[in-house]
Amino acid sequence: MTKTSGIVLPKQRLINDAEASLNTTISSIELEQRLSNIIIHSPNILHNWDFTRPVNQRAITGTFTAANQYFIDRWVLLGGSVTLTPNGLTLDGTIQQRLEHRVGMVTTTSVQMYSGEAEIVFDDTATPWSVVNITSSGGTISRTKLEAGRVSTIDYDPPMDFGRELATCQRYFRRIFTAAADSRWGATSVGSPANVSVQIHYPEMRAVPVLVHNIPNNIYPGRVMATAGNTSVFDSTGATFSFAGATRTAGIFSVGRATPPLVPAAHFNSRIAIDQISLGNGLIALSAEL
């Protein structure tokens, strides 16, 4: 505060670099113009909204055409085709994101296009989930946004934080293993020679997940080596490992059976480590998607 001739006056302030004191008068029109330059950034309600660098745990590449299936994380292709490009998603059809909770307020939807046009529609009353649908006939979509309020602020968004978005997406889908040709995955065998248990530990997800994979049923065409302590008790190419019989207990999935049994039952008095289970090509994941 500044004291002048016994009168206490507020210190001079600046509004948008213009002086504002007791001697300054701002018309309502000028004030509205100045306030219009102040951008209020609204957070994006959607997940995985930057299509130029999306979270893609399913490792989708090129053109995807499987209707009603997830491709990049949190997005379903309802119909048509979608192609992943460095500039975004080239869409000839409709994609959808399902929301876990109702929004329940006035919202604005927007898309940022690299080329072409797209229509985006938010339905907060759809059942069983609120949904955002994006439809295009060959347009390439770089980013999209659903936000509270009546004004789009997508042009002022900073780059998507990939690490944060990955963690968010992993509540719904968590890739455990992506197998390239002749890949190997460790395992443990417990209980009996025929029960080879591949144990998958995972943190809390949106709901109790289900185990999903696209690996052929017999995923062991090659060599398995079992050890009990430091002693090798099995080393053969004669068995197959069947990816079947998944069971779940409190944050752990166990899957798999060996045919024929890998070692005599006497060797299973304690846990036996199995290395080098050959997976071929495929994906193993836990899904709690909507």
C-alpha cells in the first residue's frame, strides 16, 4: 500500500501490460477483449488422445480392419479401417472410446486434423458406457479432445505425457509379453510334472482382468531346460507346452501344461525353474477393458 496525503491507495497494478490504478478506466468492451486473450486450459477427459505417438501395447502396425476390436490402447474400431501413420490415424470408418464414468456436465469435443475431415460425437447417455465416436472418410486425425465447458482448447494443449498416459492405459490393458520369432520366456513348475506354471504378477487394474493371448496352443516347439537348485534334471526337445488352463489367485495368473511330463515326479519336491519356453510370435496380456 502507498500512503499519500493521509489517503491510503492500492499499489499500481498491471493488467495485460496495461496500467490499472485509480486513474485508469477500462470500458466493458476493452475488458472483454483483454479477458478473451486469457486462455483457460481444460484437461482432456479422453485417454491416449495424441494419435501421432499413441500408447500401442498391442503393437498394431499398418492398417487395422478387425471390427469391434481394440487397436491402440483405449480405442475400438467399430467398422471400416484405420491406418497408423506418423501424422496420426487415417480413418475410413468409425473409432470409439468408452468412458468408465459419466461426465455429467456441458462438454466440448474437437479433433485436430492433419488432412481431411472428421466428425466427433460424445454420448453421455449411451449404455452401458458413455462413448466418444469419431467418423471419417479417409481423413488423418492427429489429436482429439473431450473437455468440460463450451470452448475448445485443443490448440493450446501441450504434448501428451506418454509415461503418464501409459500408466493410465495399463489400468485397462497390460501387456505382459510380446514375443518375436524364437522368443523365450521364463516359467516355474509347481506341483506335478505335467503342471508347468507360468506365473504373472500384476498391480491393481480397473477390474479383475482376464488373460488374453494370440499364441498357438502348443507354444513349445524347441528346447526346455529345467533345474532343481543347481542340478539340471531335464533337457529335451520332446515335450510341448500348452498355453491353457489359466487360473487366478489374488494378483497372480498361472497358465500352462507340459506334455509329456517334463521330469519324474520325484524332482518336484520343490519349485523347479523352467527357462527357454519358446513362444514363437504372439502377445500375452491382461485385459480389464470396457
